[in-house]
Amino acid sequence: MEALGAAAGLLLALCLLAFCLYCCYVKYIHAKYDHIPGAPRASFFLGHLPIFWGMLGKQEFVHDLFLQWAEKYGPVVRLNAFHRVSIMVLSPEGVKEFLMSPQYPKDRFVYGRIYNIFGERFLGNGLVTVCNHEHWHKQRKIMDPAFSRTYLMGLMETFNEKAEELMEKLEEKADGKKEFSMLTMMNRVTMDVIAKVAFGLELNALSDDQTPFPHAVTMVLEGMTQMRIPFLQYMPGKQKLVKEVQESARLLRRVGRECLEQRREAIRSGKEDTLDILTQILKGDALEETRDDENILDNFITFFVAGHETTANQLSFTVMALAQHPEILERLQAEVDDVLGAKRDLDYEDLGKLTYLSQVLKESLRLYPPVPGTLRWIDKEHVVSGIRIPAKTTLVFSTYIMGRMEKHFKDPLTFNPDRFSKDAPKPYYCYFPFSLGPRSCIGQAFAQMEAKVVMAKLLQRFEFELVPGQSFKLLDAGTLRPLDGVMCKLKPRSVARSCQE
Ligand code: HEM
């Protein structure tokens, strides 16, 4: 009994010691970074976390608070969470220095968190999350040809075909009364597109997105949002969700594996010459001495995750902005009528003629970037805007914040596509919705072609109206998306009808 008491006493003493040591360490970290401007910490241990958690609970948008801090504290702002400190760098010079160079890797601590999802391998070492430069470079070199101009031109047929299927679904709703979420519809079409062009899969999410594969993609995205809540995996009320997300991650990998086997078989028997992303991945794989199927599956999932929701969010934010700005919508419809008339499908050449549509899409990405920013890790000390940042620190870069600062964009909260007209000055390292430098988005041109085809057809065929009472708030669900899903009502456009008659 006595021995038990002594052991308990010793354990308590050790815990107390560990706690005191941790307090000293947190204090040391504070001293190391407190010369960097930042908002007062809400708690000694938790730093700014209670402020963020409080906002999350009220569905408030934390990036707007960061914007206020950027305005108040300047271009280098400190963020505390436990003993970790991240520094927001919001000067064009800082963005240029760190994003344009291959020297600064992505932050392992943050990107590593989506290697697995609730214990199941998820994005692993795929192209978005891989932090090791050599490993990333090898993969990127293999993938680049699948995103070359020649290859993308060949995708116009699929973009047109899938966008046309979307139009058919929208026609069924276009009675001026039915209310539906534009975000949902855009998610379905972009999922069908990426499945087809990346892996030759016909998902038909537009007809039914509750079939197992599209549902699994939606579930893992939901899992990515939810896993940011600390200890969620262990909460009794969340076990059903956790299980469903784990099963979804397994299902995606299983389908990926089947797809891989079938394609290998087709290549072996000389049947296959599709130049899609999968063929490209397999070609690269053939050059490797060690075959790493798990890495291939990482990329299978990565392309589904990175390649559809982002574009869907951009498209629905654009519809939201246009419905709020009738004069811009009218000008855009005039351009589409002028370039397309009643023509059903777009040619590659038409895309270049839709210049105002390009401007509208760019302006939409300034105010509503689906990916708000990126992170880098510095191993050595740096001085940014005259402020010393200690070695071994995470740097945060935000196009959302910089895109909304008066300093960089006059009257920043006004939706004005003319900022991106041919003669307007180009934004200098303060606008990077696709990131910048070597780790920038490989799918940028792909996404903007797809977005243009979908938007042009939508504008050609329909008048849209927003259902009243929506908040127009943004939701940070890993990517930024419209909180209310852009609820719309549609009517066929009389211009398009008369063109077709
Ligand atoms: C509007 C649509 C899109 C936006 C706004 C967007 C944005 C971005 C951003 C900001 C990054 C950098 C991420 C980071 O630093 O962590 C990125 C990377 C990436 N994106 Fe996109 N993206 C879009 C569409 C696409 C599409 C359609 C694909 C695939 C077909 C794609 C595939 C990727 C991949 C593979 C990477 C990692 C690139 C690398 O590190 O080499 N994205 N994207």
C-alpha cells in the first residue's frame, strides 16, 4: 500500500515537473517571438486559439480577423498556438522572396496532418502534400506533360460534353421557381470532369452523386473539414462520421487500385494510348527502379481532392458575385452572345476571345480565393520588412488577405473585373490564388479552361437569380466556399432561345 502511495507521489511529482518545464518552454518561445507584432494572446498556453475557436463556434470567418490584424499590426504578424508560433508575411517582397524560390519547403507539420485521415492513408506523399523537394520535383516532372497546352486543347471535348450535361440538368430546374444550390451542381460537374480526364472514369455524379465513389469523395472532404476540431476522432458523438470517413478513404484507394490494374493490363496488351493523368503517372512509374503503388494512389486521391472542389467553389462564387452585380452580368452576357451566339460547343479559340469572362473569373478569385494561401518553413533566421524572424518557423502567406487590402487594391471590397483589364497595372505579388513559384498549381490552366466553358454555357442559356435571405458569408472548410451554397432560381434566357430558333 505504502509502495503504491510512493509511486503515485512520484508520478505526481514527475507530472508537476513536466508541467513546470513545459511552462518554461512556452515562456522561452514567447520571449523568442514577442518582438514580432501581433494581437494580445487570449491565453498563456493556448495563445490565440481561444479566439479562433470562439469564432468557429459562431460560424464567423477567421480570415477576416487576420485581415484586421494585418491592417493593424503591419506586414509581419505573429500567431500563437501552444508553444508553436507561425508568422504571417503580407508584404509583396516577402511573398516574392519565399514563394518564388525552391529553397523554402512546405511546412511538414501542417501538410503532414493530411498524410492520413483518421488513421487511413489519404493524401500521403502526393503532389500537394509532399514536402521533400527531390521527391516533389520527380513527381512534378512526370505530371507536367499532362498539363501542357497541346494536351489541354484535347480536353475541350470533355469540358464541353460534361458542361452540356450540366446544362441539361439545369434545364430541368429552369422554371423560375425551383430553388437549388449552385455549389452542389458545380461540384457534381467538376467531379465528373476530373474523373474522366484524369483517370478515364465515368462517374455520372451529375445524375446521381450518392453512388459510392462520389459520395466517398464528398465524405473525405467533410472529414478534412472536421478533423481540424481537436480530438474529434475520440468524441463519442462523432464515431459514425469518423468511421464513414475512414471507409470512404479506403474505398477511394480501392477504386484507385482497380483503375491502376486495369490500365496496366490495357497497356500490356497494347490497347491503351489515352494521354490522361493516369497514363502520365504510370509512365513515370515505369522509369522508377522501385515501384511505389501507394504513392500513385496518393496522387489518384490528390487529383480528385485538388482538382474538383476548388473549381466548383470558384464557379459558384462567380455566380454569386454576378447575381449581385447586374451591370457586370449584362456586359458579360453581351460578350458571350457576341463570341458564341447560339453555337452549342466552345472551341479552344473561343476561350481567348472571352476576355471579359477571364477578368470576371480573376476578380472572383481575388475576393473569393478557394485556397486562401500557403505555408512555408524556414530553417534559418530571416529579416522581413525590418523584422527578425527566428529560424525554424512556419510562414503563412494569404492571397485572401492581400487581395482585400486597400494598400494593394483600391476600394478592395468592390467587385470590379476592370482591375484585370489588359491596360490595368498587374498586381505585384499580392494576388496569388494559384500560389506562385515552383509549388504553384499545376492545374491552373486546366481549371480556368473548364471554368470558362461551364460559365459561358451557363451565361448563354440562363438568367439566374439568388434566393433572398442568403448571408453571402464564406466558410473555411479546408477550401473557402460559399456558406449558403449559392441558392439560385433559373429561367431560360430569351436571347439564347431566339438565337436557337
Ligand atoms: C480554381 C481552381 C483551383 C485553385 C484556386 C487552385 C489553387 C491551388 C493552390 C493555391 C495550390 C498551392 C497549394 C499549396 O501551396 O498548398 C494548388 C496546388 C495544386 N493544385 Fe490546384 N487549384 C485549382 C484547380 C486545380 C485543378 C483543376 C487541379 C488538377 C487538375 C489542381 C491540382 C493541383 C495540384 C496537383 C497541386 C500541387 C502542385 C505542386 O505542388 O506541384 N488544382 N492549387
